[in-house]
Amino acid sequence: MGTLNFDRYHAAMGDASYKEATRVHGKPLSEMIATFYVTQRKLPFAPVLGHERLIRLLVDSQIDRPRLRFLEQDRGGLQRFAKAIEDIQFAGSIRAVQPGTIMFPQQPIADITGKFGLTQAQEIKFEHAFDLPMTTASTAMQFRMAAGDRWLSDFSLRRNETFRASRVRTLARRKSEWHDVAARHDRCVHGRGACGDGRNVE
């Protein structure tokens, strides 16, 4: 609540769109309908994940007075944009591919359409919604493909004392393997032995 969930250039561009100098065909640029789309650029492939995170970020858009004052006092003169988002009730439409769809670099995974002044400022919300889930899932998929039919386990949290050994139960293929896996994980956590063996891909 209250976060300035956009970059300064979004505020500067949004503020400019409310000025007389940027009117288009007699209408303020801020009122023109525009569409922006989002892609991912760095991953070789990834399932599209993050839809629920995006909804939460869009719903929780109210900005508190101290942050509005910060915009108003900016040397660039962002008072117009600050006024526009003071009681923000963004109205627009969003489209996204279905969750889990495999997408490749530069392929649009979602787009947003609405009035330019506020729509252009939603970019960071899309980044925050999709980036982490898709990066994590893409990495996991590459590990799974590299492991083939071998048992795949992740001991990346072995130095986190709050991570309980019992949680590795979900990594075992068969119940009979669980005690052995838990014991290895306990040794990793407490520094009593090497982690992993020939069956593990880390």
C-alpha cells in the first residue's frame, strides 16, 4: 500500500502527457487510448506465470500522501502526474496468454490497453508480476531436462537453518528413500557431511 510502483521516467512521461504541448488532434495525450505489451528477453524459454501477482499489484494501487508529496516536490515538476494518481482508479483492459504456456524471447505474453497517461505507468507491475515466477520455472525446467530420468533434488537451502529436513520428503520418489534423503539433508544443514551423491543433480 502506498508504493511508487513505477520508474521516474514513467512519472515524467505521464506528467508530460497532461501538458498542452503534447495534445494530439485537439485532445490531451493523456486521454488517448494506447496499448503496451510485455515480453521476456533473457530466458531461452519459460512458462508464463504471475497472473495472480499481477492482479494483486493492479488492485493495490493507492498511493499515500508522503509519496505524492515526493512527486510534487520533484525538481522535474511532476505535479500533474501526482494529481492524476492521487485517487487512481485505473480503467483499462488486460490480455494475457494462459498460465503455463511456453513462450520464447520477444514473444508478447500480455498487453494492457487504456488511457495513455496512466496506462504507460503500469509497466513495472507487469515486470514484478511475471519476472520471478517465470525465471524460477524456466531454471527448474532446464534442470529437469538436464537430469533426464535421474532423480533430481535441490539442496540450495542447505545453509538455511529454518528449512526443516522433513521438507525434503517431497523430493523423494519413493517413501522408502525418505529417511535416507532427510538424513543427508540434516548433515548438509549442520555441516556433518558432503551434500549430494551420484543420483543428485545440483
